[in-house]
Amino acid sequence: MPKPLIVQSDNTLLLEVDNPDFETAADAIAAFAELEKSPEHIHTYRVTPLSLWNAATSGLAYETIFERLEFHSKYSIPEIVLVTIKEQMRRYGLLKLKKSGDNLVLTSEDEILLNEMLNHKKVQTFIAERIDAHTLKILPNYRGHIKQSLIKIGFPVEDLAGYEEGDPCEINLKGVTAKGRPFEIRDYQQNAIAAFYRNGGPEGGSGVVVLPCGAGKTIVGIGEMALYRTATLILVTNTVALRQWREEILDKTDVSPEMIGEFSGEKKDIRNITIATYNILTYRRRKDGPFEHFSLFSRKNWGLIIYDEVHLLPAPVFRMTSEIQSKRRLGLTATLIREDGLETDAFSLIGPKKYDMPWKTLEKSNWIAKALCVEIRVELPDDIRMPYSIAGEKEKFRVASENSRKLNIVSAILEDRKDANILIIGQYIAQLKELAAKFKLPLITGATPVSEREEMYRRFKEEEIKILVVSKVANFSIDLPDANVAIQISGTFGSRQEEAQRLGRIIRPKQDDNRAYFYTVISSNTVEENFSHNRQLFLTEQGYSYEILNEEMFYQEYGK
């Protein structure tokens, strides 16, 4: 039987979709290559330094990568690709950060390499002196800075310098939750916790855990807290997420409410466990003014900092994180993709990827719902085609996104899924207001007060309301376990991370029919269709297939 993979000398991998071994090969190469394109018949992956460094930190050996490529490749593998893989993977760990007494030192068995670092302009700023042939003393408080500099010149550091213990904080997991339900950490969650903890040694304590939305990333965070038993700072995307973290901690541990502090726009309460929003941390009165709440990082002796939705970590918090490398740092995310291109900063400052569980693997085990993805393409109305044709690029996207013909598609889906719990998600407030008014539906936007949002989420959970219209404020950290249909009517250009979060809103496991339906409605032959290809990359990365329908095909299937 023909093999599905072609390895090219420019480090791209071409994978044939129609080959019977496609899924097996895709799973094999996803551990060390990044998906770039996913049209119908050939998917394109690229082997990058970062993808190889993440593979190295997860324990994957270059010999194993060679075996996988050899097993699935249709033709012989170009020698330059094998050399590149071996060289890049060997680079991780050639330089190590360690503690020598009170000093932070950079060490290497390779004396010449260390000499090169000593004389490199981007690195020498942070070096105090050379101790011996294999050791450089680093200036105090520059642990993060030197890691950033070294990864930018292609030498990711293995950080073994250890961490401050932090103030003690007693926390124990319950066997039965506060709500009276049995509680046990799932096997993959336990594996993620162990991969980060690494028996409490310096090899662990910093890094990123990648799990799908709905797979229990919060439980992984709580599991680490119960192992380290230290004062913990948890950073989240918004106040609703903050309250949900608080509820989960109270529900599944013996922590009392008095032990948990909220640091947000509403409260500034610091306790042994403190939950803060990214917005409050990056608040400043003037654009060029100081970040007034960065002192939170030093106002308590934290032993663990958890970054929820780490792919959204604001750049100023990255800069602050470079100053606190002696604190243990756990990043939680459904996707490592950052729209700002700061993946290497996440690697060097938060830590490398420690654990990654593919979505389809969890789906097969029924830990998340089976997702069925459908894209419906609608034509622009005749009266909009002229304004669209003369609009600028950004305005073109908005005109296409707000196409009024999308409302007819939404109406048909609502009719077809009468008994479902439905989220209608969009980018543009005017479009959402029009839709909410047309169908007489409740609407949540950034302007909706937090108390009102929480009340609507509660009513949705208890099925007092079956349909919610939500803006991008519902993209992140919102726990609506019974939502089983999402209708996406507009998005943020081609954001793959947004696609991950929106799909994640509906794939929490369901009691009866463990299926979820993800509809995306776009304007055909417009820039919106072009951007949709980028979003589809995320679905393909996770192993999902998706159906593409035009209006005629859609109405044939769903009825008008």
C-alpha cells in the first residue's frame, strides 16, 4: 500500500488526506511539526526549530522522529532534513541555567559554545564574569532576560536553577465535591500534573499544559496546587473566569472562602490563593504611564503562578514574567498558537510544552463531545456588492462579516435544532444586536455588567434560556457544559486561537447524546472566505473534518 508522506528538503512535510494511513501519520508527525495548510487532498506541515525544541522537552528523541518519518514516507528522506532535526533537537540542553551557591550560572560541556555566548552582543549584557571554562556567572535578576536572548539566537536553555518555595498554603483535594458528587482526577489530567511536577524537582515547575476546552485544565491547576501546597497567584482572562476558578477550588478542595482573594476591577483582596485578571494587571492611567498593579507579583511570596489561557498573555505580563523566573509558572491553554508571534517568549519565560493531549483522542474516550463542523457560504446581496468592492481591506472584512443573508441561515439552524442549547457568537456588536432583536434573544457583550452576565449564564445552565447571543467576551473561560450548538456568524479575521476557544464552548461532555454541532457562516468570494481557510487549520490540526455547503446545498439539507 502506498505511504502517505512526502518529506521535502525545505523541511515541509506533505501528507495525503485520502490515504488509509492518513490519521496514523498525522498523529505521528503532529508531535514535532506544525500544520501550515489544509486543503482537501494534501496537508502541509513544517518542521521548525520551536516545534523540535518542544518535542525535545517532552522527551521525544530525534531517533524516534527519524523512525516515524521513515515509516510513513513514500520516498527517501532528504539527508539535510535529518541533519536539521538532529542539530536543532540537540541544541536544547546544550546550555543549562543552574544555581551555584547564591549565584545563577550558565553552564555547558561545550567550552567553545560557551565562549561564543560570552562574546555575543545579545548575551554578554547579562553576564557578570567567566568562572571557568564551562561556567558563566549571570547578573542577578536576569534569569528571564538571558533565556529570551539565547532562544532568539537559536539556543534554548534548559533551566535547572530551581524555584523559591513560597509561603505555605495547606490545600487538599476532596473525594466528594461540595456539591455532593464523586470527584476523581482523570488519568490524562493526572499525567499532565505529573509531567509538570516531575517529582517536585527543578526539571519541572515551569511550562505549558495543552488540553482542549472542556477537558479540565482548571483541575490540572488545582492538582498542582495540592502538590506544591504553596501560596498561589492565578491569572485569568476576565472576572467571570475568576469567579469560576474560585467556585472550582471551593468545590473540589478543602480550601475555605477566606483563603481566596479576588484582585480585579471590583476588589483588591490578596490572600494565600489570589485570582487576578490580566486587565487589572495591565491597567495604567496613561498610555505611557506605569502599570499600577504589577506590585501584585511581589506583594506576597508566591510559590506558584498559574497563567490561564496563556496564549492570551499580554506582552507587558511577559515582560514582568521575565523578572520572576524564580517562581514556579504553569501555563494552561487549548492552543499554543499566538496571533502576535510570541511563541518563543512563551517557551522561554513560561516554559516549554510539558503535556499535550489531542482533542480527537479525548473525543474517542468520550471525555469531550464529538464535534461535527459545518461551514455555510452565502452570497453578498446585490445592494452590498458595490460598497464591498470599493471598501478598504479592513472594511471589506466587516461588510462581508455583517452580510444580512446570514440571518436566514441562522433562522434555519434554529428551526432545525429546536431542542438544543445554542450559542450564537459574533464579532460585531451592531450585527449581534440586530440578530438578538430579530429573534428576541438575550445578548451578552463587553458592556453587559458582570452580575448580569453571571445571571444569564446561570439561567442558560439551568435551561431557563435555551439560546444566548454572545460577543467575543464569551470566547474564553466560560463554563457552559450543556451548550451543544454554536453558530459563528463573524470572527476575528483568521484567528486559529479564536476558533479553538469557540469550538471549546460546546464540546464539554454531554449526558445523553455526546455530540456537538459547530456552524460557521461566511460570505463567499470575499476576504472573509480567505480568512476562513486559516481558521480551518485549527480544526484540521485537531483531526476534525468539516463539511462545506453553499446556500443551495444548505437549504436542500436543512429546508428553507
